[in-house]
Amino acid sequence: MTQEKIIKVKNGYFMLFMLLLFIASGIFSIVKGSEWGIVSLLLTIITLPGFFLINPNTSKVILLFGKYIGTVKENGFYWANPFYRKKDISLRASNFDSERVKVNDKLGNPIMISTIAVWKVKDTYKAAFDVDNYENFVRVQSDAAVRKLASLYPYDNFEDDGKAEEITLRASVNEVSEALEKELSERLNMAGIEVLEARIGYLAYAQEIASAMLKRQQATAIIAARHKIVEGAVSMVEMAINKLNQNAIVELDEERKAAMVSNLMVVLCSDKDASPIVNTGTLNH
């Protein structure tokens, strides 16, 4: 047997009723002085271990002297061969939050990362016999999967890298989660585990480079903002000169245009509010 086999066993309530009748007849025989009463009580003691309960979303893997007989998944009260060994396997969905591990991303930057997975047992035979401890197997393989995933993608994109990655750990949440779920499913399939959901639970740069990376991000943001400011300022200066020329408000030579452009660029690109100086004289004074 290399795969799960669903079996049905006897109804426990019927067998309990029969057992009570058996006990009553045994007691009656003892009272009458019959040897059958002692035999009946011994058989009752042997029969009692055959009763077992199965709660909702749990199962019993049945073994007989090391041989796999089958799995009972339907909840209820049952009776089976008292020599059967019954192993509990939970079918409930379980959450797993891995520890934060330090790994290197695709660019070699050390990062701290952890994963959150939701899983449940799908094949009780594989979970019970193909791996030593399926719960520990989930923990170890989740750690291996998140280490591999982190090495495939960069933490983030920076404009000074020269090229942009399509998928990053920080920005591409859906794509990374799908890749992690696929990787985990492939690793846990041999243990009969179904992965319901997998995603990154924690993601940050390692402590030794966190400060440097924060400065780099701030510098990148400042450069991008300055680029937008300068682009807008040039557009506004160009519009101002064109409007002055179109409406013939004032005629400016090249030197005056250069001075006006310089003044407007300083005002528009400055971090602080400009303090204007009003010219109450002529254009030349």
C-alpha cells in the first residue's frame, strides 16, 4: 500500500449495545456458577479497546501488526478490531509562522525574512509513513522555501542600478506569494500536505545595512523629487517667456531674459520661500 485507503468500520453504538448484553449474560452466568461467565468477562476486557471516537476534521490511520489497513475520516463513534493500532491525524487547517531568517537577496544584500503558511493534511498515508514527523517537515521545508525564494528576487529596485527588475520582494506581493505557494506545494506534496496559502510575513534589510539602505532610499526619493521640480520649473519659465512675447507686454534682450530665467529658477526650485524685492525704478535700475 503506497496511497491512502478510506475504510469503514462497525458502528460503535451497536457494538456497545451488544457488549452490554454480553456483560449481562456473563454476570448472569457467574451468578449461576457457570464457567462461561469468566470467559465472557475476559472477552469483554479484550473487546473494549476496539471502541474509538473520531471528531470532525480528524482521522484515524489504522494499522494491524505494522500493516496499513486504511484510514477512517468520517466522524462518529466506532468499533474495530481491538488489535488495530490507531494513529491520530488532524485534517484541520493549520497556520505556520516561521522564524525570521537572514538570507541574501538576488543582489547579495542581507535581509531578514519570514513566511506565513496555511496548510492541511490531504493524504494521511503520506503524512503518517512517508515522512518522520509531518509537522516538523512543514517547518523545515518552509524555511528552505523562503531561503530559495529570497535568493531569486531583489529586495527593491533603485534608479541607479541601471536596470529594473520586474519582480521584487517588497513591491510584487502577489507574484512573490504565488511563487512561494508553488515552491511550498512542490516540497510538501511528498508528505501529503496541501498548501492553502503562503505569503511573506516579515521583510526588512538586515540590521547591519538597514541604516545605509534607508539613506539610499531617501537619496533616491530626493533626486526623483528634484527631477520633477526642475522639469516643472523649466516648463513654467518657458511658458512665462512665451506669454510675455505673445502679449507684447515688455521686450527683453537676451541678457534680461537670462536674468529672469535665473531668478525664476531660483524661486521655483528653492527649498525655502523666496523674499521678493520690488523694483520701483526703471527697468535698468
